[in-house]
Amino acid sequence: MFTGWLQYLPTVAAGIVFLAVSAVGRLIGAWQAALFWLPFTVGVLLLAAAAFDVVTLKLGVRPGESVPRRREGLDAFDLMRSRRSCRSFQSRDLSGAHRAELMRVVGEYVRPDHLIGTGPIRLEYLAAPLTVWPTVGAHEFVVAIAPRDYDRMAVVDVGRSLQKVILHAGRMGVATCWIGPGADQASVVAQLGDRFDPDRDHVICVCAVGYRSRFKPLTVRAIERAQRRRLPLPSLFFTDPCGRQPLPADAPPFSSFGRCYEACRWSPSSFNSQTTRCVGVTDATGGTVRRFDFYASTTSRYYAPVALGIWCAHWETGCAALGIPGSFRVLTREERGAPDAPELPHYDVSWVTDPAYAIAA
């Protein structure tokens, strides 16, 4: 996985399988068009594609590519919807201006007054060829670090803060890719050097940053296609904590939040597992939205809360774009009116509408 060859081996293996099938078809001697020529042609094309990928990506023999333009014309929702994980990066480094702007934004979003929890988090820039998969060509990263002692809200803050950095990077024209299980922790820690204290720090994940390349392995293209699917909104948003009653996103009062639902639906998550759920809560009359509670649907201690933090970033960004004021708060069971809430889904945080807005609505 971490040798840098796994991205190419599936294509080679598939090509060999097709050639083996064509050899068997040749021995059979009948239906040659279907049993020999078709698998033979597919096998040759797959091996040719693998050879092309190795030459252009592994060996770096390819033409230069231009730096993508900024995307200032996109509104917040179009920016979130258009964001895609970049699996193949150009060999060029980020420009000095882009790196400085990115780190300025990093500093802004890790400030204590920006965080939901009280645990400190850090986003460290690292220019090094880390061992990651399946991304190719990545050589600049932002490493997310939380306290060694487990602090779930700090993990949520990692997701929320880093996703806001990623959204800003997308507006700059800088490509990004969340990498969790696909990062070799040992290589990350080794490259951080004295910026990592094993007694105090824990690497949550890394994010590759750079300029998107149009060259990418065939295997990576297949992975990208498989991860473009998303669950429907009725499977993600509800009006009860047990997830039995889908939230009517198109009906008042929930309809006032417009595209915020879709923005969360298209949020990235580890293995595209979509582990976050949201419950909308109204007042006693049902005419005013009071808050939205965010839950994790699995017992994952790291990837689920990171994904939930990403949802928080998209929800907050969408509400700001719509001019709906509110803030995140961690509520007790009593404050939520759920003293007997089950262990799963696991409640993490609520987005509470501003009282003045609630009255106006």
C-alpha cells in the first residue's frame, strides 16, 4: 500500500486476467470474436494504460501543466458542491503567495475563539513526500494534530477547521485531498520532527494540498467514480433522534435553510461512509426552527467525529451565506429534552439559531 505501486497494480492485474481469458478462449477454438479477440484487446489496452500511468506519473515524464485560476465567482454553495478530492497533483510547488495565504487562513481557523471545544488543535504545514495512498504526486500537506489524550470535541474541531481551510483553498484554485487511513503515520511523525511530541500530540489525519493534475492512474479514476455516490437527504436528516421520521427539507420552517442540506450531503467522509446524521428541532408550535443536532451513526472515535466536523463547517458556511445567524453549542441531555437518549446515534453538537432570528422567522 505504501510502496507507491498499489495505484498501478490493479490495472496490471486486470490486464493479465483478460489476457489469460483470451488464451483459454484461443484453446477452445470457438466463438473467437467473444472468447479471444475481445478479452485480448481489453487486456492489451489495460496493460498499455498501466504503462502510460507509470511513465507519466511514477516516472514523471509528462508535459507541464498550468496553475488553475482562482474561483472568486462561485457562491458558497457552488464552491462546496464543486469541491472534489484531488487524487493526482502536479509536481510544481505551491507558489509563495498561495502558501502564505493558506497558512494565514490556517492560523485564523485554529484560534481558540473559533473552536467549539476547549482542546487545542494544530494544523502544521509539511513539505515532504509523505507515504500516502491512493493520492499520487502529493508533496505538500497540512497535518491535523489534536491532544494525545482523547478529546472528541477536539476531533470534531479538526474536521470543522480543516474543512474551512479546504474551502478557502478551493476558492484559491488550490486542490486538496483528505487522507486518513491512507496515510502512513510513521512517515508523518518522522517528517514533523520536533514539531510532534509523542507524549502530547496525536495525528488525526493529513490533507494533501497542491495543484490538480489531469494525469491520474486508471485505478484512481475508478475509485473517484465509486465515491461520487451519496445517500438521499431522507436518510441523513430527521425530526427525531432515533432517525425514524425524515426531515421535510422542502416544507416550512425547514425550507428556509435551502441548500444547506445538500451542502452537508456532499461533504467528504472517510471511505465515503457518510456517518453523520442531523435532527431538526422546532418550537412547540412547529413553526420556528430552534436548532439542529448533529449525531454520529457509528462508534468510530476519530473518523466519524472528523466527518461530523466537516458537516458543521458546511452547515455554518451555508447558514452564513443565507444570512441565518446561529452558533454551535454542546447541549446536555436535559437541554435537548432527551434524558433517555440511546448510545447510538451519538450526539456531538448542536447548531442553535439566534433568538432574534427565531422570533423574526
